[in-house]
Amino acid sequence: MSEKPGNQTPDTPNVSETELREMKADELREEARGENISGASNMRKEELVKEVANARSQGGGGSDSRDGENNDGGADADDLGAGPEGGKIRHGDASSSSLKYSQEVTSTEDEPEREGRSLATTHHEVIRQWAEERGGSPATVEGTEHGDHLGVLRIDFGGDDSKLRRVSWEEWFKTFDDRRLNFIYQEQRTDGTQSNFFRLENPEREDA
């Protein structure tokens, strides 16, 4: 028996899962946030399809009961999103050559063109996922603060650097956006092994 297009989920009349599956995962996450579905940032595409379909059929509100749950000591991951630039690279007079030759990443669905490719983004969720896949946490360098503002931003991978102080993703990304920084990084080295390389660049100033 052939699979019928449209809605395959019981109790979700007038909701087309086929239509939802044609959407990108980032678009589904936006839909999920609009339906007040918690935990959307950590869901796979098929989970998002089902949650959004269920929420639409119920007239809003998801089945996830993790409202307010916070796993990283900062803002709920759902509040991070793409950021004000939609993930696009920020340009300025002091943009480096490495930024010029980096592949722009504007979605969590984007893949490197090849192993070892230099990547660049301002997408909050892309940065958070990259860091957490490597056991990293948002941090700042102690002693570099400017009044109540965070100092130099770093990712703490759990090393022995006693100068790093962990902060929330909310604080980290607020500073990242206020300073109009770009996140330049690698997913893999040229030999295919996982890379922890990253650096932050301010395209308006040589000193990020």
C-alpha cells in the first residue's frame, strides 16, 4: 500500500506533514518557537515536524513540558536563534583575508564544502552547537572586563586556563553581537579529525 501525501499523524486534521518536511530545519525551529514549543533547538527535523504538526492541531503549545529548563547555566537555547544578522558574516574595513576566503555558514544545516574548510558565521545556534559538540562552554578572560561588560570572549574546552570564567550563552552572544564579531572556525582538520580551531574577528577593528 503506497504512502499517501499530506498528514500521516493521527489527531492532527488539516495539518500537512509533507508540507512541513519540505521546510528547512531552521524554518521548522522558527515555527516551533512561534508555537511555544520548548527544546526545539535540540530536536532533529522529524521531531520538529511532529511537534509543529501536533501544536498546530491543538491550536498552539507543544507537548514538550520542559519550559524554563536550562542546561547551560544561561538562557534557554530556544532564545538563541540565528542572531540579528541571520548568521551572515559582518564586513568592515579591517576584515581579514581569512574571512574573505571562508565559507559563510547561515544555518545549522550547512555543511563544509570539504574537510579542513575555513568557515565563518554569526549564527548563534551554529556556534553553540559547534562548541557543545566539543565539550565547550562560553567564557570570558578574567581581568579584561570593561565595567559591567564582559571582556575578551573565549570558548572553554575544559583545559587548565585558570583565567577563563564561564558565563551564560545569553551574556556571551550579547557581547558577541554588541561588538559585531565574526566567528571563524573549522569543523574538521584536513585529515578529517574533529577540529577545535576558532577565532573571533571584529571587521571594524584589527584588534578583536
